[in-house]
Amino acid sequence: MKGRIPQILQLTQTECGLCCVLMLLHFHGIKESLFSLRRQIEVGRDGVSLSQLRQILHTRGFETKLFRTNIPGMRGLKAPFIAYWESYHFVVVENVGRDFVTIVDPAVGRTRLPIQEFADSFSGIVLVATETANVVRAVTPQPSPWLNFLRPLLASKSLIGLILLLSTTLYGAVLGVPILTRRIVDAQLTGRLPSIEYLIVLALVLGALVYYLVSVSRVWITTRLSVRLGRIVMTDTFGRLLRLPYKFFSTRSPGELMYRLSSVNMIRDTVSAQLVGGVFDLGMLLFIAGYMLLESWELSLVALAFFGVIMATLILNRQGVGESVRNENTELSKSQSMQMEAVLSIVSLKLSGTEDRFLARWRKVYERSLTRLARRSLLQGRIDGVVAVIRVVAPLGILLYGMHLYRGGTISIGTVVAFQAISATFFSLASSVFGTYTQFLMVDSYLDRIQDIVHTDPEPDRAHGIKACLDGMLDVRGVGFSYTATSPQILQDVSFRAMPGQKIAIVGQSGCGKSTLGKILSGLYTPTSGEITYDGNLAEDYERKAFYGSFGYVPQEIILENKSVHENIAMDDEEITVADVEAAATAARIHEEIQQMPMGYNTLVSELGANFSGGQRQRIALARAFAKKPRVLVLDEATSSLDILNETRISDFLRTQECTSVVISHRLATIMDADEILVMKDGRIIERGTHEALCALNGHYCAMFESQLATVQ
């Protein structure tokens, strides 16, 4: 063994295999970053297979073997190796003992499991990687997560200059204490104290005033830095998150992303407070160390010996503290995700009566976070205990050795007392600096999670694209789609054309790819083969505002924002007037209901639109799309919660507009008037034509229509 496996935690729900491979690579000295590996192997929503993991290792010069084995068989294998876990997950086995197995789980961290507990989850397959002579030990530069946070600070040259000035002033004020102490003691012993008492008092008053001013200035600087960091870093992080492609959000839970954003505030508070304090304390620590060496190198060696004990304790426990912090944050993130999941699905929980079961499942996750908290606190307590002992013992030890030197005539009694006083300050500062360091280990954990946002490529800016609005011509040629290069095809060779003003309907059984096609048409996903043109141009050729300003999309899942009905329809578009909003609401058959509300269009929509019915939410979403006067409109089950009368009237309204509409629906009665109906199965178009032509064909569509007709009758 070359030591412990470096722990690497997954940042998405499906990249456990990638993290396991990365842990093996780091163990063998190949320092790749998770983000560089992601660019080579796209994980997607379905994760990676064992064959893909083997391929990654092969390309880096490793020989791999798959074994179907049990625990006795694992004892004969050379650890570390990857184990298949609970038939859907991967972990790294670090050690197989007689009674326990130590694993590093990318989802929860390092864990020591009893043999039986391990056996209950082990799926019987392991992947063993062996170094060969072809192993390439090239180091991929890993981007420092601190750069994005330190850059705003380094840009504040005036604040940096002020910190340096205040630091110098503070160091002088602090060093004045031992200097005055030495002079007072030596003056008393020589009988000269009465003659300089007034000067000493004056020096004390001036020193106290300077120290007060510096302390107040330090608070002012910390506040300025906190505000600056919050303004720049949170805005940049959240802004970048909003610019990331839709695919990024499909593999990460909202709760996890919210935890990452809240981590920015934690980083801001820690960095702004601890950084300024750390700079002052570290500088003062070095300044005092220099003064101590000038005063007495013998006593300085004693002080440095005690300091070395603290350093050794910190180094020995550093990895454990770092891992505990990361594990704790991982579990807290899962806990928050589950809480948000419960709030979003509260209706299902209530109607199924499963609140207690959900609570029990959440409690297990939260208990794991508390266990990690306890481990971190114990490790931190071990370090703090050593520091506390040194702070008490070291000044006394220095005093005793100083008295020994005084008796030998090496130094004066004033120097001994002064050195003992400054050593107390020295070790107090050392304690503060080491405390700051452990705080920064916590910040490191937060930064790791935010790097997932920072190092994911955003969507193209398209600021210099075509600014003309769409006319409504849609041409889909040979479109195929899969979530990753190795995952199954969701769509295959899909082709159709829609002329301006036409209505195209897409029907088929659940899971046939209809909604995925709708997202591709809307630009949320990019085809992996083929192309889609809008008036002869690709979506990425248009400026974003021009494209989406004339394109409407109403998805199955309607999310309303926590603002007024008017604002939910206008969506901050200054070009949409009050009259436009009311006209759109009228077309969506919701205007009269809004007017009957006490506050009318100023009625506040609760978060996620919980105070509106499903049908009302759908009609507000339709009004939102209509208000833009789109030239292309994609409706994905957008009227599924409406009654037949409202659905028919909305369909009639669309017919009066010069708008190309693509309607995805299970209810065939609403798309009978479509210019062309596309019937999909297993990601392909298997039939196409008008309603009458498809019924005459007596195929898949006809069977679906007759089935729905029989259900209605």
C-alpha cells in the first residue's frame, strides 16, 4: 500500500464510477482533476458502466481485470480496487480485514463496515487495476478553487494598502508592550523608574489609542471585504449557474444546488472575517518571532520547539479534519435536498400517508451528518487541546528557562519578563492562526462543490447572432439524441417540416421521446445527430433574445414564480404592456378568473404557484407564452389539466394566429385538426399524416384513437 486512498466525493448523483477511477489514479500518482475527466467521459443522467471504467484505466496504461467474488476471495486481491455496490453504485475498497472492511464511498466518504454489513450491500463484482510499464504519470493542472474568491480581493489595491499600513502600525503597538515591560522592570531594579513614569504612562495611553483605532479599522475592512465578496462572488456564481445548459440541471437536484449557493455566503463570511484576521495574526506572529530571535535566540529555540509540537499535531490531523468536513457537508447537502423534495411533493406524501416513512429516511441521512460532525469535532478538539496545553505550558517553560539564563548572567531579568509576556501573545496568535487554517479547510469543502458550477461550460453568449425574429418555418432533418455518447439513443432519425402558421402534432405512448423532442425543438437540448433549422438557420445562429423573444414553450411541469399574476405573465419583459397581458390571459381563458380575485392581476402567486389549481397554472403559463406573440410555439401536454371546452377554445385561438405550433399530447381529440400528425414509437416516427389519413391507414394511430374513443363512450 502507498498510504490511504485519497477521498474524492461525487458532485452529481451519477458520477460515482468516475470518482472511484479518479481515486485509483490519484493513489497511483496520476493527478487528474474530476473536471478534466468529465470532459473526456460525459456521465449524463445514467452514470457509467464497468466497461467504461475499464476503458478509462486502459487509456492511462493500467491493466484491468473483472472478478466475480465474495469476501474471502477479496482477501486475496491487492487493494485498492473498485467494488460494485447495491447493484447501482461503485465504491473503492481500501482494506479487507478479518472483521471489518474499509471502503471509500464517493457518496458518503470513508467508512469502516462490519463484514456482514459490507456483504449485505456488495454486489459480487470487483474491478482490479494494475500498473504497467505504460502508465503515464502526466499531471493535469488542477484549477485552484481559491482564484475566483481571491481575485476580487487582489483587485482592491486600496484595501490591501490599508491592511499593510495598519499591520505595520499594529505590530509596532504590540511590540511596545514587551519593550515597555523590559524597561519598567530594569528601571525598577536600577532605581530609575520614578524619573520615567510619566513617559511610560504617555506611551501606554498612545499605544492603547493606536490599538483601538487599528481594531476598529480592522472591523471596517472586514465589513467592506464581506460586502465586496458577496456582491461579486455570489452574483458571478449565480449568474453563471443561470447560464449553464439545461443538461446540467437534469443530473443535479434543486436542493443540492441551493446548498451550493448558500455555501457562497458561508465562504464570504469566513474568508472576509478570517482572511483579514489571518493576515494580521500571521504577520504579527512572524514579526514577534523575529523580535524574539533578536532578544534571545536561546529562549526563541524553546518557543519554536513548542510551536513545532502544534505544527506536528495540525499536520497529522489535517487529512482527517478535511475529510470529516467534506463528509459532513455532503450529508448536509443530501439532507437539504430531501427537505426540498418533501416540500415540492407534499401533496403526494399527504395523499399516500407516507410522511413518517419519508421522515425516517431523512433522519438516517441527517444522523449521518451528525456522526460526521461528531468526528470532526473530536478531531478538532484533539488539535485545540494540544494548542490549549501549549498556551499554558509554553510561557511557564520559557520563564523557567529564562530564569536559568538570568542566573547564568546571559540576559537581564527585564528581558526574561518581557520575553515571557510576548511569548504568551505569540502562542495566542499561533492558536488563532491555526484556528483560521482549520476554518479554511471547511471553506475548501464548500469551494469543491461550487467548482462544479464554475468549471462547467456555459451556453454560448450568441450576442452577435442574428437579431431578426423568427418567421415560423421549422425544418427538422435526421435528428438523433442521446444523453451521452455511450448511452442509448432516445431519438433516431426524426425528420419533419412545418411551414409558418401550420399545426404539427406529436403523439405516442409514454417514453417514446415526445417530450425530449419538444425540449430539443426549444433549444434546451442539442441534437447529437442531424439538425434543426428555424427559417433556414440553426438556433445558435440567433441572438438569444431574438430567438426566445419569438419562440414560446409550455412544458408539462408548470412552475410559477413568487410574484404577482401580471408579473408571472409578463416575465419582466418591458415590451409587454398591461393590455398585452390581459389579451394573453383572455386567449388562455383565465382573464375572468383573475378579475374575480380580490387583487386582480396584482394577486400574489405563492412559491411554485401552490395557491392556484393545476388548470389555472397551465392557463397562466399559456398566457405567458401568448403574451410574447410567438412565431413558433411548442406545447408539451400544456392543456392536460384543462376541460375539453377550454382546451378547444385555446386550440381555436391558436388557429387564428400566424404562429407555427407543435403540440405534444396524449389526448388525440385536441389534435385532430393538425396539418400533420407524427406518431412516435421508441424514438422514431412510425406514421405521419392527417387525422383522416392515419385513421384510413388503420395502424398504430388508429388503434390509439379507437382506444381513447371507446374510453370516452
